[in-house]
Amino acid sequence: GKFSKSRGVGVFGDMAKDTGIPADIWRFYLLYLRPEGQDSAFSWSDLMLKNNSELLNNLGNFINRAGMFVCKFFGGTVPDMVLTSDDKRLLARVTLELRQYHQLLEKVRWVAESLGL
């Protein structure tokens, strides 16, 4: 059914913490499931399925392929990175955007706390 804090239906922060499931798994699943204009549905079986198939299998496959690539083409050692001026400009822009993003998140948190939310 639909989550309802007043009726005690759903999984809430304290309950999620008590499950022993690491916070990063919850973060992954909630971002994966995030609504795009409609309500989203939570189920324990879907959490397990997405964790195993999307997160573990895909991430594990990516790490395995990256490791094999490094072994095959670079003798098992990741070479030093040499940044071009374009790379440095991109990193500076990304850093600026992240700072602005964090500032906006802090403003939202401050407003929410001010309103008692």
C-alpha cells in the first residue's frame, strides 16, 4: 500500500537504519526508484533485485572489465594522468558547479529547518 507516516505504513529513516542494510545501498535504490512525476512503489523484493542485478552485477562487471583493460594494455598499473588545459578547464567548471549545488542544498536544508520540516 501507499506509505503513510501517520498510519505507520512504510519504511522510514530509523527503520531503514535498523535493517543493517548499508546507507549506500539505500541511496542507490532510492535514486534508481526516484519518481519522475508520479508516485513510486517500494518493495523489499525489488530492493533486493535492483541491488543484485543493477548494482552488484553491473558494477562488478564494470570493475572486472576495467581491471582486465588495465592489465592487458598497461601491464596492470594505471598510468599517471597528464591533464591538458581543456581537462583543467573542465575540472574547474565541474568544481564550480558542485560548489553551487552544495550551496543550494544547504539553502534548502536551512529553509526546511526554519519551517520545521
